[in-house]
Amino acid sequence: MRLSIELGGLHGWRSLALAAILAVGGCGSGHGGAGVSQNKQPYPANTSGFVYVASTGPTPGSAGAVYEYAVGADGSLSPLAQPSIAAGVNPSSLVVIGNGSYVYVVNAGDGTISQYAVANDATLRPLSPATVTNLGMHTFGITGGAATVDPVGAYLYVVNTADDNIAQFSIGSNGQLIPLVPATVATGVAPVSVIRSSVITSSGVLPFYVLNSGAPGAAGSVTQYIQGSDGTLSPANFAPVAAGTNPSVIAIGAYDTFAYVFSNCDGTQCQGSIRQFSVGTNGALTDTGDIVTTGSHSHGVGMTFEQDVSGSTGYVLTNMMGVDTDSGSLEFYQTGSTGALVAASPAAQDTPGMAVALVQSFDFGTLYVLSSNSGAVANMPATGGSMTIFAGLNGGAPTLLATTTLSAPYPTAMGVWVLLPP
């Protein structure tokens, strides 16, 4: 997910809003990771952080919820005065718009999008109406739409995995979502992620990229779009680029010069792989031929990059899945001037359970990792999850701040909002 920054926010402070989504699937076995040091603060003095975690309901078909937390100076979470608020069925992604005014939750189980205003105490309040219809979602279930907003928080875009399209909305001055015309845009087969660049192309347009997983066992692709003056997306004049077998994650690296795609089952050993693409001044992606392989049966969940003095550092969240295991790992890579990924030392850090989502606060380099107990190793509880926060990112392994057990029963997605001093 990309970072949006705007002036304003609550109480006249500047705010940073970030969001992450759930990616599911895969098989294999767990693996170990390195230990990390502790006792660093995630934010400068007088900075406040808030985390919103979406969760499915306790039974199939029941309403989900959004759980609301404040981030302490030590990286621990504590529930807000209103600890949770109702969402739709099977929430699959969550977006906080750039100025921290509104939150949107895509509900895969009933084809709706819940919309909330953020109150002065950072708790969520339903807008009226509380939900809008996702006009591109006709096939309901657990697999739902990833979402993103444009740089100024004026438009929301949702990919609908089972229906091969993007639903597109304008965001009104009161936070209400209004379908654009057309309300949807076609994608490739099984779109799983949509991201945008932060750089206008040489022709003066903002590029968006949709990662299509493809049919089971088949090659995926990245389709490219440009944003019109009315917010609508239209296909760019570039052919889709191949992206390995059933890719699940796409990210743009530092300075928007390279893009990376995680594919879940390449080669005879069904290894995970990360493919590198250069980003042209016109926004077009070109395969560089550089591929880094990860573990066998490794499934990509999230990926983000930071700029540092040595080039760039990448953080990749994966799951290693098998019959009775489902354990996550946060992997570390470094890049040079060519953008090629090289495993850092240490190379990885285990997550407490099944990896669900990854968010990075670019101003401070803080990483947020959401994990779920559901489907994790046999000795883990059947419900619940945790949030692990890392700080001090600078060219390698991050520093562990704290891991907090969450009250959300089945975490699926999260958004992060940071308030900066004026």
C-alpha cells in the first residue's frame, strides 16, 4: 500500500494515513528467523498513532467489525474508548484516507463498502448511509477486493477478485462514496491488488497498476492504467506484463524507479519468487530479468520499501503453509543502484502466527505486522491475533518494539493513522 500525506488532520496536526490488505492461499512448512533488539520508540515526541483492524465475524455469514487501538510510545496497543464498531460480512481490506478523516472497509461477504468518519478521539462513526454497494462485486465470499486511494484522497479504487474488475468511486466532501461513470473497469483474470505510483508520467498522467493472479496454476500479469481528470481509470497503451505463477503482491520501490511482484509457486519446487521491473518515465513496466527465489510453498502477503543511505531496503511478509502449519515470516532485502534484491543479514524474523498484513510508516520507517492465530500452528489458539511493531529501519533488520495480543477474533486487514505535531 502507498502513503498519502496531507495537511489538516484532527486538531490542526499533520497526519499520515496508511493501509494494508489481506492476501490468502498457499501451502508448505514453517521456517526460523533471527532475533531482534528492543527498546526504541516508534515516533518522535508528541506524535500519536492509531491502528484500525478489520475482523470477520464469529460465525460464517455474520457481521464483521473494526477494532480500534492507540499506539503507545513503546509500540504497544491499547483499545480506544470505543473498542470496536460493526462492519459488513467478511471484511477483506481497509483504507484510511490521507488526512485521517474517513475510513473505508471492503466487505467481501455481502458486496458492500462500510464508510466511517473519524471522530476527534480517533474512534469511528458510521456515515449515513453506513454502507454503499460495491457495484463491481457480484460473487460474494472470503476473497474480496483490495483497495487504494489516489494521492489527494479524492477517489477510491477496489479490485474485485472473483469478478475481474475495478470498482471506482469519488469521495465526496462529506466522505460519501459516489460511483464514477463508468462504475467499473475490466482487469485481467483474478485481480488481487491495485497500487498507484507517486510520480506523474512524462505525459502528465498518474499511473495505476493492477496485479492479476490468473487461473489456478497459471501465469499472472500486471495490467496498467492511467487516471483521467474525472478520476476514472482507463487502460494504458501498454501490453500486460507477465508476473510468474499466481502472484499475490506488487509494490513500487524507492523513488518509483522499480516495481516488484511476488509470485507464489514458480518452478518444480513451487518456490516463491520476486520479479523486478523497471518503471519508465511513461509509467510502463519492463521486466529486468532479475528474480529472487524464496522458500518452497512460500506465499506473499505484503511488500514495502524504504530509502536509506545505501540504496533501498525491502521488507516482504510471507507465509509458509502446510497441512498443519501456517506460519509467517518478515524477510529483509537490500538493493543497490540496479534495484536487484539481495538478502540482508539477518534474513528474516518470524511472526507470531499466520501473517495477514504489512504497513510501513515512511516518515519514521516504522513497520506494522498483523498476524492471525486462525490456521496457524497446532498449538496456537483458534481465534485472535497480534500486532507486532518494529522501528529503527535503516538498511537491514528492524528493531522490535512490542507485540500486542488483539481482541479481534479473526483479523483480516488493517489501516494505520499517524498524527504529527504541527
